[in-house]
Amino acid sequence: DQQVKQNSPSLSVQEGRISILNCDYTNSMFDYFLWYKKYPAEGPTFLISISSIKDKNEDGRFTVFLNKSAKHLSLHIVPSQPGDSAVYFCAASVMDSSYKLIFGSGTRLLVRP
Amino acid sequence: ETGVTQTPRHLVMGMTNKKSLKCEQHLGHNAMYWYKQSAKKPLELMFVYNFKEQTENNSVPSRFSPECPNSSHLFLHLHTLQPEDSALYLCASSQSGQGDIQYFGAGTRLSVL
């Protein structure tokens, strides 16, 4: 049973528009969430994170929103650029008690020029 | 360049072979991880080492044998693998364990014939 789910395997967006990637989780103990980006033939690279004490974290064009009551987080990319085309993974953990990051299965984002 | 280097990048082996995957991190981190990514599945944590001590073995079959001689190096020794073990094997490191951001290598693409 997957504790972290990314229900959209792929997403296609026009350059300059907003990309919204979604992630749901089932374990209410998770209190730290991360997004990673992965290009082909490379390992995942850290993008942005959020602690459960916040509901929003912003870094340039990337914003992560957390809705704890819905056990849902989303990554917004505005404006989207062709270089953002990659696979995006969300991950969750329980800080201070576990080494485990639990990953979703990823969403492939294609930003069309 | 993430500071985590994995060799080889690609490996093809028969079921009776013995081979090893190598990971080296230049980030001064104390925790290192092995993950497996099979097609269309989430990253699965295999092993965690913190200060050279194994702290997590995620029910991995004994045909996978990790070794961590120091905080900068991590090996995964492989023997009598099965075709279903074909996957991308990723190494990661973090400052310590417990929810820290993990930095990944580019992975070793393993094919078992």
C-alpha cells in the first residue's frame, strides 16, 4: 500500500503557463515533505521542501502548498519553462525519528515551447 | 554534479556473476543510502548507513550485500541475482539521517540476464 501517491503519471503544459503537480499521502505522522526533479540519466535532485508547521513555501518560480487536513501537497511552477521538463517526485518523512523518505511514483512534466 | 558519484553507470550481469556497485560522496555527509527504482514504481529504500553503521535494512534479499567502510564510501555487492532485480540503483547521502535532504548520485542501470 503506497503511503505517498502521485496519481497523474504525466502532465503537459504550454511554456509560460502554470504547472501544478499533485501528491497525496496517507500517513498522518509525516511532517516533512520534499519535491525532487529527475532528468533522464541523472539522479533525483532536491527542489523544495516544506515542514508541516507551514502551509506554503516559495523559492523563485517554485511554490509548494501543504493541506494537512486533506493530506495533500502540490508543487506550482510559474512560469513553466521547457527546461522544467522532467520527472517530479514528492517524498515524505517523519523528521527526527526516521531515516526513511517515502517517495511517490513520479509525474512526468512536459513543457511545450 | 551533486557530489555523489556512482560507478559503473551501466552493468549487465548473468545470474551466476558477482559484481559490486560503488558510491562515493564528497559532501562530508554522515549518512548514506541505497535505493532501487524499478520501472513505473516509486524509489524503494534498501539500506541506510549512519556513521558507517547500518541502521536500516528494508527486508532486502541476502543476494544484495551492502558495505560501508567509511562515511564517504558505500558498496552494494551483488551475487546470484534474478532478472527481476534489473533496475536503476541509486545511492544518496545526507548530513545525518532523520529527515535531512538527501543528495543522489546518477545511479547504476543494472540488467540481469
